[in-house]
Amino acid sequence: MKPIFPKRIALIVILSLLAVCEISADNENDQIPQPQIPEGYKNKTIRLVGGSNYFPYEFLNEKGEPDGFNVELIKVVMDKLGLQYEIHLGLWPDVMAQMERGDADVMLGVINSKEREMSMSLTVPHSKIYLSYITRAEDRLNSIYSLSGKTIAVDRNGISHHYISAAGITRNLALYDDTSIAVQDLEKGKVDAVLCPSVISHLLLKANKNKGLKVHHIDEPYYSLSFGVNKGDSELLTLVNMGLMQVILNNEYSDIYKKWMGSYERHHVSRPMAIIFLSLVSLVLVAGVFVILLRYRINKVIKRLCHSENNFREIFNATTEGIVLESMRGEILDCNQGALDMFGYSKEEFLKIDPDLILAPNRLLREEQLAYLSNHDFYTYERMARKKSGLVFWVEVSLKKIILDGQETTLSVVRDISLRKKSQKELMEAREELIIAMRIGKLTAWVYDVNNDYFYNLHGNLITGKMTIEDIFARMIPEEVPRYRSLYQEMCSGKRSSSEYILRIYSSTAPNTILSYETRAFAIKNDDGEVIRLIGTQRDVTEELKMRKELVDFRVRTDFIMKSTGMLMWLYDTRDRTFISSDSLFVRPNIHVGVDEYLTYIFHEDLNNYMDFLDKMDVHTEDKLNLEYRFHVPNVKTPTWEVVEAMPLDRDENSVPIVYIGLVRNNNKWRAMADNLIKLRLKAEEANVMKSSFLANMSHEIRTPLNAILGFSQLLYSAQSDEERAEYVERIKKNNDVLLELINDILDISKLESGSLKLFYSNLSVNGLIDEVFNTFVYKKKEGVDIRLALLEEDIIVNSDKLRLIQIVTNFANNAQKFTHSGYVEIGASMVGSQHFEIYVKDTGIGIPPERQKSIFERFTQVDDFAQGTGLGLPIAKQLSELLGGYIGVESAVGKGSRFYAVFPCCKS
Ligand code: ADP
């Protein structure tokens, strides 16, 4: 296609413009505030990304470096801002993906569209893209709609693709990644048209000169081009916008634009414009070069100013921050849409409003600000502002003095920071809560920087100075160091993400004092999965552990005391009237037992006493209570005696006891001892009585023969005849015998009791012994009572005290004769097994009741108190038998008779 301007005319116009019009844009950028770079961006490298094959906007040049209009523009913007950056160009989908992931900060060349605005924040547009389509010259495809049904080549996912799809042409599309190849295919007839940005069509056509291709420009719609900033990074968005504003308002933007688009722009002037320009040129020719040049100069200046004004307006209004221009007197001169949106006023209202009401409530502050601005570029402050609705919110205001129309004015950039403030407040509150919680929990927290090997405090002052891990190990108990060393290694290497332990370290202030800390540590990793920090909380549990140990010791001691003394401890709660005890002897250990249930275990006779005892606790009459009672231990038949002592343990706010502690001990042993003592006392009393009766009896027994002896001795003097005298002598002799026997018995028993009785052993024939006693008794035989003899079938010789054996059998025989009134008395011996023999006396006398059979062998016992005798015979026989190595016994039935026997071993052991 031929250029619309003849080259020569164009050259004249340009040269004239350059010669005549010296447009000075110097100092213009001074009025644009130099933005303050937030701390976070000062040392940060901003990652800029873009497509690698969008010539002339962004592409990799022959050296493989990022180049093009967008690239150069952003570089100037970044340099203006003084930010560090790096540019990476790549395939469009990769670049988009990087932005979506948040791996990149700014994207070059973003077409303004709703979808894009959804995914990123767009700067104010910095240029426009028009579209063109290329056809073969012979094809008469003069309107975009004439392409319908033809094969159209578009750049894949590019603007042309977007445009044609939006125009409803979706069929017969050929998608290309490289438009120059599409142009080659157009020449070969493979496609009918190539749709692409005008600037590209221009360049491609230039390259394909004389090859019969034709470009058709499309005036509407056009696309605005912006930079895309990560959504949410409003600080960066503001910065880039301000940088862009500075670049647009001075010559730099025009120079870059001219460099990359300038030659094309000439060709792209639309047809009506071209006609105007042609007319202008004609006028120039007619009215003279000077007029033309002057007018052209004015036009150019106006155009430039309009361009700047428009750009500025666009930025002014597009930014979401509020921009307010105030006179030094404090009247609002102008504001942008952002300010109106922010405060909720219409422009008319806003221009009339007293700024004090919305921004600076106090003049002094304003004066302070202005004074500050006389030495500084910016005054940035945070304050509360008020919306039209009355709602108060937080804003950050950056104030700068600027000269506008020769007048000093202030420019405030107002940013709504309510959200930031809110989250800051929440963060502060959360932090405060955390600190309070840590204080309450007596927690301290530390951080260990793994790479630099040092600990520092997060909360509290646990770490003093700069401590390394070895400093910590040095304070630990040496034997425990290896364990902690491996634990820390596991955590630092990422093998273990958390751990809990009791750390024991020597106190730094009190030597030899070991402090115990309950510690929880967590490993924090970076994006590469390396552990960079350990964070830990610690609680000093030294006292707690000490107390716990003392408590355990105390429990062990108490348990031991309780167990060894057989005591049980319970607690009684007066509020719900329940007992509880952990003792295994308690009816239901560790379970609350109500009084009703507990009383079922109390022995019925002691129930009233126990209820009194409970009442005393319930109404609290005494501080020390005790009771002895019987208790039915489960599964034990007889109730056990128990003694309980109780006293208050816990009291309510009025000092009234609510919990009593009771100690219960088994009293069976003491009870048994007491019972025994009572029995012994009774027995002693009984023995005393018996002794008295024995003495009375004895004196009677002694006096009777003595009286007889004395009486008959006196009668001897007055005896009339020899017969009479002989009878008295006989009676005296008889009573002498009785007296002698009695005294012998007394002597024997006292000898036996004192252990001084002597035995005289000799070999003797058992049958001989029995026979001897028998002969004595035959001689004393009572009328009606036979005396029988029962000898061993085979006599045996034993070694024993013959006289004492005779004494035993004689005693048996005496008694038998005394208590037998008919029948017989049998004196005999028999073998008991092969090793023992017995000597016995059997009678058919009165017999002895069973309950007396045992006691007759005890001293001073007589079955019948009125019978003659001392009651010493059998006890003597019993003790003699035992002295001779044998034992004594009786079998008897009342009315039938008795059999007394003494059993001895055949051989003396
Ligand atoms: P005593 O000298 O009084 O007879 P003993 O010790 O020999 O004393 O006897 C004690 C008592 O045992 C007698 O008083 C009598 O009551 C009873 N007794 C002993 N032998 C017999 C027996 N063969 N038949 C019935 N009662 C007997």
C-alpha cells in the first residue's frame, strides 16, 4: 500500500515542526509527586513478565534480550521509581500462569478487558492497539464482514483472535503463533486473510513489499494497553501508575512511542484525518508557509497538551486512591473520582465541603503539615476520616505541596486503609491475647535460627544475650546432652517436625540449681522444605515437679502408714452426704457412696450411734469426732469392730465445714484383747472364789480328822473297856490316815507347782503294779461293789516311778470307790497300740456330766461341792502323768459310770 502522505510533504511538515515548535516539557514532571517507596519494595527485585513474540510491543531480540515498546516503557518507569527489577519474556500461557501463581509481580502489555481485570489490577492505559487485516491485493475484501466464510488467520489467543471471536466469526479460523508465517500462507493461498494489530500488519507488509498484499485498517474498536499488577498489590499498582504518569507527562513516553510506533503512526492516520491533513497542506500552500507552520505548531502543542491532559485525567480518575487538591487556605479545588467514591459525595458537594470535616479536623495539624512540607517533599500520615454517611474510617494521606497555575496548592493522595487497620488491630489484639495467655500460662517462647545458630526470645527473657545451641548444651546435665543433641539434629534436619520434653538445665544465676522446663518445639520450613527456624515454648515446672514429687512421696508414706496400721481414710461431703475413698478396702473405691447405702453396712446394733455421728458432721457440733462401731465388711460373716476419728478438712466461706476427713481402723484385735482380759479377770475372780472355797473346804477337811483325833484321844482316858479303847485307837488311826493323805496331797501339789517333785525311776512290771493296788482295794472293798482286776495279757516291764504310778491308779480307784454304790470297780492295764500302755480304773458309779469332765483335772474342782475330798487328787494325777511322759483322760456317762485312764509310753523316751 502506498503511504497516504507523499514522503516529501511529510518531511517538510516534520522539519517545520521541529524548527518552529520547541515544545518544552521540562519541569513538567516536577509537579507529579515522586512516590514514596514502601520499605517492602526497597530491597525487593520486582519480577516483570511478558510475551516473547509480540513485536514490536514485547519480544526477544536477536541477542535473546527482552526488547520492544512495552519493555522500554516499563524499564523507564521502574528506573524513575528507583525499583530493582528483572524482565522475563516467555510464551503467553506460561507468563499468564506465572501471574496467576503470584510468581511474577507485573505483566507487560495487558489488553484492558473485564476478564483481565478479574485476575489482575491494571494500570492506567498507556497506549492503544488498532487492528488491520491483510488480504491478497486481487481479493476484494474491503470490509471486515466480507471476511465471513473466508479462512482467516489470527494470532493464537491474541487480540485478533479475541476480536474475531467477539465479532461472531468463529469458523474457518487458522490459528498461528507467528503472524509472519500466516502472511506467507496468505501468499501461498492457504488462507484468505490475516488479522493482526495494525502496527504488525504495517511491518509485515513493509517486509513483503511488491508481493501483492493489501492492508485494511479497522478503526473501531481499538484496544487499550496497560501493565498488569498482581491483584491485591495496591501499593505496587500505585507506584507503577505514578511512575507511568511521570513518564507520560514528559518527553520520554513520546520518544519511546516514536521509536517503536512512530513510522507506523504516519500510515495509521485514518482516512478523514488524512483528508484534514491534505486540506491543511493545501491551505499551507495557499496561505503561506509561515501561517501553516504557526497553525501546525499550535495544533501540535494543543494536541500534545490534550494528550498529556488526557493521560493525566485518565490516571487521575482511573486510580482508586482519592486525589484531592486544596488551596493553601484549605479550600478543595479539585478531586478525582476515587475521592468521591471514597467519601460518598458528588463532585459539587465535595468541592464545597470543608476539608477539615473529612480530612484534617484541626488547623494546627494542617499548619504543622505545611511547615513540615517546607523542608520535605511529602508528609504522610494516618488518620480517621469521615464519609458523607457519617461512617468513620482509616485513611493514609500523602500530602505534597505543588504549584498549580502559579499558585501554591496541596495535593493529597488519600488511601482507604480501613482493612489494613482492621487486620493490624486484629493482629495486635491477637498478639496481645497471645502474650496475656502466655503470661497467664507462665510461658516463654524462643526462636532458634538454624542457619545462623543462635537463639532469641520471642516472648519473655529466657535467652540472655546471643546464645548458640552449644551454649544451651553446656547448661544441660551432661548425661542428658547426647539425647538432646540427636533430638535437635532430627528437628533441624526436618526428620521430626515437633517434640515435647522436659528440659533440665543448670540455673545461670544459682549454681548447682537444676531448673526444669516443660518444652514444646516446632520446626519451621522454607518453601524448599529446609528447616530454617525452630520455635519453642517453655514453662518453668521446677517447683511443680518438686511439689509433685513431694506429693508422691507423701502419698507413698501415707499409703504405707495406712496399710501397715490397717487404716482406711475417707472423705465425707456434708453437701451431698456422700463418702469417697481411694482405699481398696473401701466399699466402692473412688466412687461416691451415699449415706443411705453406707448405713446398710453398719451393724444394726450400732446404727443409731452411727447416725448420731453423721448428724454431728452434718450440723457440725464438734471439731473432733470419734466412734466405735461394727461394720459388715462385704463377704465377711461376722461384723468387724472399727473405730473412726473424723475432723473437718474443707470449710465454706463462712468457715462451716463442708468436707470431713475420717480415719477408720480395724479394732478387732483390741476388742479381742479386751474380751480376753475380761475372761481372764472373770477366771481370776472365779479362781479366787474357788481358792476361798478350797481353803474353807480344806480347813473343814483338816479340822474334821483333827477334831476326831483330839476327841477320841480324850475319850481314851475315860474308856471303860479295852474294846472301847481299841475302837477309839482305831478311829484315831483312821483319821490320822485321812489327815496324812490330805497333807501328802497338799505337799504333792505344792511340790508339783513349784517343780520340786522328784521322781525315782526303776524297771517295774505293769501287771505287778496293778495287782498291788488291786490287793489294797480288795481289802477295803465296799459292800455291793465288786473289785475287779484286768491285767495285761502279756505283762510288760517299763521304766518309771512306781510309787507315783501307784499314786495315780490309787487316786482313780479311791474316787471310783467313793462314787460307786453298786456294780463294780475294775482296776486294770491295757496296751494302747504297740508303743503305749494305759493304767485305768473303770466303775459303774454316778458318772460325771460332760461339761465338768475337763475341769475336774483342774485344781480345787469338785463336781459335787458337798462330797468329801479336796479336789486335789485328779490334778495331782494329771500333773504326775505328764511328768512321767504320759497323759490322763476320762470317759464318763452320768448314771452309768466312768473310766479314768493314764497313758504312758512303753519305753522311756
Ligand atoms: P477329791 O479328793 O475331792 O475326790 P479328786 O480330784 O480326786 O478330788 O476328784 C475330784 C472330783 O471328781 C470329785 O470330787 C468328784 O466329784 C469327781 N470324780 C472323780 N472320780 C469320779 C468317779 N469315779 N465317779 C464320779 N465322780 C468322780
